[in-house]
Amino acid sequence: MRIVTIVGTRPQFIKATALSKALRKAGHCEFLIHTGQHYDFEMSRIFFDELDIPEPAVNLEVGSGPHGWQTGQMLIKTEEVLMDQRPDFVLVYGDTNSTLAGALAACKMRIPLAHVEAGLRSYNPEMAEEHNRVVTDRVADLLLCPTRSAVANLEREGVTRGVHLVGDVMFDSVLHNLNLADARLRILKTLDLIGRPYALATVHRAENTDSPVKLRGIFRALEMIAENELPVVLPLHPRTRQKLESTHIVLKRVQLIAPVSYLDMLTLERHAQVILTDSGGVQKEAYWSKVPCVTLRYETEWVETVQSGWNVLVGTDSERIVRAVKDVRPGSEIQDAYGDGRAAEKIVHLMEKGDDV
């Protein structure tokens, strides 16, 4: 079986780790397209080097730009590759513009499409990601759901054909890489964090970074937390750095660092006292690391982390964020809401069955 996999962002590189290995183990040929949506070394190249992801067969080098332009460029270039490769399946992950472009290209060319993380919903129409995932689910042949709630979302929308509960491939990757992350404390030594409590923060979503009001609220809160003797470490996304500069937000206490590798990020997460983030992937990694999470959004696709008590949704109001960090308490025991760590194997099996699923 010949598979074309389309990735373009950090979370997709991580998810591809487990599934690429499962495809190779089963003897299938995977042709990996990197759209270039994340093009900084820290956001892209280092993940392929560190996680043993197959070298991309092609990098479309699209880069950043307005949503329409970026998606259009990816669609044009992806279609050219698919015309040349003629795969048995196109495989896309999540909710990015890379995913939408790959889904549309496969649909137009009538190539079977498998969507990993199908059925997730934030029900926030202001998020570009929400539209991407809804459209991709409508044209996918295999809808590979990470959670029971994702299956239920699709059922409410009248989508039942080709829907399968497989678990979360990111959980597969975390389980595989935890021992590697635990064995290296370099990032903690570099930041002088060994044995010290600290808060870890990430901010990158467009709905937050594109709003000066929301951005100021978040970073005012982070400064207040750092002032109250809990150091705040923030690996700074390139988009966020640009927005901080353009809105003239000056930070005096938050420790800004360059984006870190996946293993270093896992290390920072596992040793943090609390995590503040607007990232869906980091919410889950906090949950699996048994670290309380304060989510800088008003909704989440990963409702299980909230229901368990390990995650609280606070939005961008500075006072509310600070109060949540003070009040945050560990939740109940971690449940198997995201599968058994064998999602990749199940996905490969379903793709092998093809029309029989």
C-alpha cells in the first residue's frame, strides 16, 4: 500500500512519529509531504532529526501568509505531487491549513482520504481550525476519532459512515518518548530549573495573538504570576514574538526562550508545577504528565481533560488567569480516555481493509 502523508506543523510531526513507524513496520510505502507551514528550524527540522520521522520526500516551502493564500498554495502544490504519486490513501492530521489543502486535493482527485483526529469540535466559529476540521470530516473516507466524544460529535452531525474510535496517536508518541525525555535534563540545567518550582506557558493561537486586548491580558497575567515568586518559562512561538513587538508589549519577568525540541518540551512539562497554554496538544501532554493545566481559551476540543479536573478553561482575563493558578489543584486519577497507546496500529489495520471498513 502506498500512502501520502501530509504534515506541516509541530503537532503533526509528533503525531506522524507513531503512525509512520507503524506503516513501515507493516511494510507499506509512505511518501511524506512537508508543506512548510512551520519553516523555522526549531519548529520543523529539529523534530525530524530528534524523533526518527522519515525524511520528507518533498517540502512545498509554502511558509506563512493569509489563510486563503497559504491554503491555495498548498492545494496547488499538493495536487501536483498527488498526480505524480497516485497513492492508495492520503493521510492528514488535525485541523491545520495543511490538512484542509491535503483533504481538498485528495477529494478532487478521488483518492481515499484518512483523517486522524476526526470529530473534534470546539464549537467556536471564530477559529479557522474549526472550519478546517469540519470540511475535512465531510470529505474523508476514514474518520479516525481519538475519543468517544469525537465519535458522538460526528453522530450528532449525521456522519456515521467510515467513523472509527482508534485512540490518540499523540498518546502513542508520548508513551514512546517518555523514557527518552526522562533521561535528559539538559533543558532544566540550562534554565537553572532543577529542583525549582516554575510555571510553563505557551501562547500561539491566532485568536489570542491577533487580538491586542487578549494578548495584553494573557501577558499581564504571566507577569503577575512571575512577580509572585513562581517563575514563568515561555518557549516563544515566532508568530507570538512578532505580535509582542508590534503591540509594544514589554516583558520584565517572564523568561522567554526559543522554541524547544519535543523531548525538551516533554521534560519541561513533566517537571512544571502548572502549565498555562492555548495549545490543544499541550493540554493533553499536561494531562498525561499529571500536571495541572490552565487553558487560555474559553473552550477546548479535549473535554476529557476538563471533566477529569486536570484542566480549567479561563480565557484571557488577567485576574481570572492569576486566580486559576493560585487555586489549581490536581484532579482525579488519569483515565484511559485517549486509548491504550495502540492507535497507530489500529489505523494501519483500517487502512489495509480499505473498502471493507
